[in-house]
Amino acid sequence: MLALRLALAAREAGVTPRRMEASQRLSGAGASGGTLATIGSVFEDFSLAQLAAMGDRFYLSPESGRSDTSSPLLPWRGFDGWSAPWVMGGINTQLVLRSATTLPDLFGRDFTYREGLHQRGLLGAALAALVLPALAVGGLTGLFRGLFLRFFAPRPGQGPGRAQMMGARWETRGRLVGTDAAGNERAFTSAFVGQRDPGYWDTSRMVLEAALCFVLDGDAVAAESGGKVGVLTPASGLGRVFLRRLEAAGFGLPGVVEDK
């Protein structure tokens, strides 16, 4: 939804979006036993060819005609400091690019996106960057996968307690770069700030608010989606209706600022 917000602001300023980078900040979030078990089953049930295909950034957008199987393995210094690839980055990238594919008039047809986990410095980013390939190698090794899920990971149905969920925080900072009619590059930044644990509390609240869009704002949702059908994302299916509900529910959506 942050990508949608930045793209809307860019278009209002007469700028065509070209690329976006997002930086995730997490504090106190807990691991989900069910999610880890699902990831384990994916490694167990899918072939290497299928897993490689799922690594395509445009895996959810075949009609785009675009393909990009490159994955950032090294840390990078972005607009918000150092970032490292992380386990949810690939999935989030596919979803954002799905939104862009289903909203070509807003995002354009060559929009790109990159997301990382914020780190304090190069050393922390380098160490964090080792986690993703380690998980991939471990996931492909049946013995390691079994031992990890059995002895170290929480069981399905287990996760952070209420106190941990209430104390967790997360924030997504984003910077979108585009070009105006004169060909000049212009950049816009904003953020999306959570209230509680992202994997349980805030995800549940977002699902609830999405459902309420249909129940209470059905006509506005129909107008926002413009009659689009098929596999849509919250951005392309609910759009600004969802943004308004999220802000009213207490999620932090600070104003979009154009870089000077």
C-alpha cells in the first residue's frame, strides 16, 4: 500500500513512477510456527525447477511479459542506510509488481521495486545477508529441515504471546523515483508504520479492514477497482478506500515528501 500511496503522489505531481526502494524496520516481532512449517513443506514438496520459477520477481504477473530471476544476495546502501535481503522481500516484491502490472496507467509499464531489511551498518547488513542463502541451503536439506522444525522452531499454532505482540513494532520506509515531462528525475518518500506485531496482530487487523471495505464501502470499492477482475492485490482491488480505512484504524501514514 505504500507503493500505491507514493505512486499516487507522484502522478499528482506530474511524475511517471520508474522505480522504488523500500526499507523494513522490525522490533520485537515473533516467529510463527505455522509459517515456518509452510515454508518447510514448500521445500519438501516442490522441485528445484519449481522453486527457481517461484523466484521470478514477476511470478505473479505472467501477463506483463517481463521476467527477472535475479535476487539481491549482497547488502546495499540505499536511501535509508544499509539494507540486506530478507525472507519476505521476494514475496513482497512479487506483490508490489503485481499491483504495478494491474495498474499500468498509475505505475507505468517498466516500474521496478526492491526491498530490504534495514541494518545499522555494513557489518550488520553483511551478517543479515547470510541468513537468506543459509535458509535456502538448509531448506533443501531434508535432515537439517526436519531437525530445525522439530527442535528449534515453534510448533504450528505457536507464536508470540500477547505481551510480545503488543510490544512489537515495525515500519516500512519507501522512496519512489520517477521522471517528469521534462525528463527530470524527482523522488518522493513516505512511510507505513505498524502498531503491533506484524505477523499476527497487524496482519489480522489489515485483513479485517479489507473485509470491511467490501461490507461498508462496496460502492466505493467497485468505483476504485474500475471493473477490474482476476487476481488483484489490495492496491489494485481496494486502492484508496483501503488506505483510508487503514489510517482510520490507527496505522501510521505520514505525508508524502518530495526530495529537494
